[in-house]
Amino acid sequence: MASFTIPQKIYHGPGSLENLKEVTGQKALIVIGGGSMKRLGFLDKTINLLQEAGIASVVFEGVEADPSVNTVMKGLELCNSENPDLIVGLGGCSAIDAAKAMWVFYEYPDATFEEITAPFTIKPLRNKARFVAIPSTSGTGTEATCVAVITDTAKGIKHPLVSYEICPDIAIVDGELAKSMPANITANTGMDALSHDVEAVVAALASTYSDTMALRSIRTIFDTLPQACANGEDMAARQAMHDASCMAGMAFSNAILGIIHSISHQIGGMFGVPHGRANAILMPNVIRFNSQATDKYELMAQELGKETAEEFAVEVEKLRRTVGIEDSFKAYGIAPEAWQEKLDAMVTNALADPCTGTNPRQPSAEEMKQIFECCFNGEVVTF
């Protein structure tokens, strides 16, 4: 027996932010990041729409790019003093992830990060508040996932929170919020969404439901990401990418991921490579490696009018090139000496990453190291 968990309600389409008027509650805590939502007027619009629904608002702002334990605790203080019955994550992935963590501790103030980081151990939520996610980037799909990542800066540890309890109640997928994304961020986030699709289809918990979401999302991303990068004002492309990202989020949240993410987590942590960009560099070679253990890449190829896993890998390479992403970590700018110094540690950590366990082919330490090396040098995996 299996399940498929998604938000109770998803509003989507340009202007769908207006559906906030239909939300019920007394008081909302709105969590935002560095200020773009305020600068572009979306914070005021959110406050006004909630007010029309009879909901008062308080705002927590300043969530950093990698939301920290300290930030979550500051937000928790505001939660405890204001007692909201609605928590709204507005903006990029970091704001929504931080809001998810605040929500957990608001409901369970005696909990610790160590207690809730074991997968699927968060106790039932919604005793005090419900959750609304309104994304401004088209990549992580966090508005529809069971995942949040919080950084303990003192210990240098990233805490992944994984529980279907933190899947938002309501997601508002309005492409208008993504119009201001520059081309490079559009490319990075779009390829991140594609990596979620590609891994979800072949992951251990894949199902008919997750495959359907992921395959449609793949076709949409290939059709629209180049245009979204070339012309951010193209609302049809922006909305299509926003929808594709959300579908990818629903797919991987239920099917889980694989070694694209296991490896990317290490390279991003060691060298600061943007997550989606790292995934884009890794994706074709991981497809080639995994294709010896699954024939499901053929389904993805068919979405593009192709037939084989190799043809699909080549199409990913073409898309990567079109949106301006390098074909190797050396081309990205990582020094060979620094790479070699960190390589063994990255391999060890990638093998231990939870995403490795749901990959369709389990790599040996030597195979994992070879994948790292091929992706650093821009060489094709043939094993």
C-alpha cells in the first residue's frame, strides 16, 4: 500500500495570489527573505488580500539564503508572542523553508532540531496553525514538498527536515512573482526542477502518480525554460515554469531522489556552486550511470520525441548549453588542486547521503569517485 501527499489546495495561474482572499483565519505570520517581495510590492499585496479575508498580519523578514537555526528561533519568538493561526511563507525557497521550521517549533516548543531531523519523525501539526506557501522562484517546488533545510551555522551542519506533516496546506503558484528573476537564476532553478523530475521517475518510491507529474513537467521545462531565460517578461513561459516546478516538487516529494542530489549536496557545500547549476552539470552523466539499472529514461526520452537514455542525456546537455550552464565543474571555475583535496571526503559523504539509498543503481565508492571526476573534467560516463 502506498500514498501520495500533496497540498490540500493549489491555486495556480497569473494573478492567483488573489485567492488569498478565500483563506480563513484570524492572524497570519508572513515570513519573507531579503526584501525583494517587499520591494516589488508583493508583501503589501499579500497583507491587503489577507485583510480583505478578515485576517490580520505580522511580518518576519530577513531570512538569509541558507536559513539558519538562529533565524528560525527568532521567528519562533514572534510566533509565540503573536499566536498566529496561519503561517505564510512568501518568496524564495529559503523563506518558505524557514517558515516550515518555525511552524514545527511553534506547535512543539520543547522539540529540538536533533529530534526532528530523523526522517518522518515530526509529530502531527495543525493544532495551532495551517501553512500557506507562495513561491517566487521556479525550482525547488518547496510549496508542495515534505522537505525543508535549515543550517546550524555554529556547527556547520545542514539539518534536512523530511516529513509529510510539513507539506503546505495551500500552495499559490503565481508566475507573476517570478518575473523579476534574472536569467542565470531562472536557468539554475529551472534545471533544479528538471533534476527533481529526472530523479523522481527512476527513484525507489516512484509510482504512476509521481511519474505522471514528472513526465509532464519534463516536457514543459524543455519547451519553456529557454524562453523564460531569454525573456523574463514572457508570462506564459514564467507561469509554465512555475507550474512545472510545482509538479516536480510533488513528484520528488513522494518518489524521493537519487545521486544527482547526493553529489550536488557535497559540491554545493564545499565550493558554493548553486544547487541547480551543480545538478545540471551532474545530470547527463548520472543518467548514463543509472541507465544500466533502469529503462525508465526511455519514457523521458519519448516526451522529447527520442527513444534512448543516451539520447535523453544528450538533450539535457543541449538544454544546459542553451541556458548558459557549463558542462563541467572545472569550466565552472573550481581549481583542480582544491577539487582533489576535497574529493575523498565528498565521495564518502555522497555515499552516506540519504538520497543515495533511493537511487536505482547503488554505486561503489570507486564508481562514485569516477562520476565526480568525469563531471569535474567534462568527460562522459561509460561504466
